[in-house]
Amino acid sequence: MGAPTNPDYDLTGLIDIHIHSAPDVQARYGDDIHVARQAEEAGMRAVLLKSHVTLTADRAAIAEKGVRELRVFGGLALNEPVGGLNPAAVEVAAKMGAKEIWMPTRSAAHVHRQEGKPGGISLLSGSGELLPEVYEILDLIGQADMILGTGHISPAESLALARAARKKGLRKILVTHPEAAFIRMPVELQASLARDGVYFERCFVDTTPLMRLPISLDEIAAAIRRIGVASTILSTDFGQADNPPPIEGMRCYLSALVSAGFKPAEIRRMAGENPASLLDL
């Protein structure tokens, strides 16, 4: 996977807030319960399950009953299968215990443009203003104190979204894999958002051959050093059938960052304390 691995790296007390699990419309490494049990066996504190097509908060509640101490959370990505920018879906997700609401991922207009496809969901009107339903969704996220994830929208949309969220008092704003090839959020923009208390989720999957344009771990390390450990969340975004188990991905990721010069306390901050704060643990 292009990085050193340490099968014995201690994951005790750490958290992965970005794991894809089955059931899904595409092949996954394991189902919700299998993933949760492996994480608990590794001593992890919590995981957050993600789907591009459906709510995972209800599934997480069931999976959590299959473990003893691990916390299992879910959320909702606002893609076309759930009605896109659908406040009613967000309201239901909140009542079901969702911890994160992601703006569109695979349905994002930004992604469609890069893939040469028409359509897709944009957060902005033709005049460049956030759509009314986005503000309604932000209100619902704030009322439930959920995490606002930017998904796969453009850097410009993320900036407008983060500014609006901060004005509404949201305190849990998380930019999803900003260095991914299909997002490439400028580091200057990241620095500006970090000063406003925004977090950045840096995902190990973006370094793997499964990605069409993988990035190097050195690039992630440089972004962390530039933007800061205090605003960084480390997650795997694993669960693909052709990738190792998420716990192995996390061990490999953290081991590689230690080899890149990060101290154990910094790793624990980014993979333990920071996500715990967002999850209210």
C-alpha cells in the first residue's frame, strides 16, 4: 500500500470515524457487526460507519449491541438516494442518533464535473449563494449538535458552507479528505478555515492504489505540519473489498506517520482525542 506497516501498532483507545461496511450496493470488506467486533478486539474506543446511499445510524445501534465496550456511530450522506439536500432526511437521521451529516459525496456536482458527467448536486445557486435548504440543514445539524462533514463538494462550496455554519454557531465542522485528488483544497484555504476552528479529516485510503490518482503519505504529513495537529482527524475511509481490514489500515497509517516523524502523543491527539471531542466521548 505504499507505506510501512506495523501489525502490532497499539490502537487502544483510538477512533476511526470513516469506515464503509456492508450491507451496501458495492462489495465491502465486512458487515457492520464484523467491523465493530474487529475494532473492539483491537482495543479501539469507537468507530463511525458511513454509506454513500443510506442512513447508518440505525445499523450502528444494532452493531453496538454485538460488542461490549466499543461505541459504534453512524450518519447520513446527502446523496441522491436519500433525496439530496433533504432536510426531512436530516431530521430523521438526528432522531435516529446520527453523529455526522455529510454534504453530497458521489452525487456532488463537483464530482460529476470531474467525471465528465452532467448534473449532480450543488450547494450553490446560479448566483453563487448557498441554497435555502442548506441553511435549513445547518439549523438541524446545530440543534442536534451533529458533525457537519463537507463530503465531496468543491473547495469553494466548502468555504461558503463553513462560513455559514460558523455564523450559525456550529462547532463541529469537518472537511472530508481535503487533499484527495478530486478535491485538492488549497493549503492556504485550509489554514484560513483552521483559524476558524474547522477540522480536517485526512484519510489513508487516498494513498492507496485503489484511488485513480493516489497521493503520497508525505503529502498528508506536510499538510498536517502546515495546518496543525490540533485540527487534524486521522481516519482510514477503508472498507473496500480489495483493501485490508480497517484496523490493519489504521495500524499501517499510524505506523507510517510515526516513521514520518510524528510523536506518539500527536498520533493519539489526531486519532483519539480530536475525534472523541467531535463524538462527545
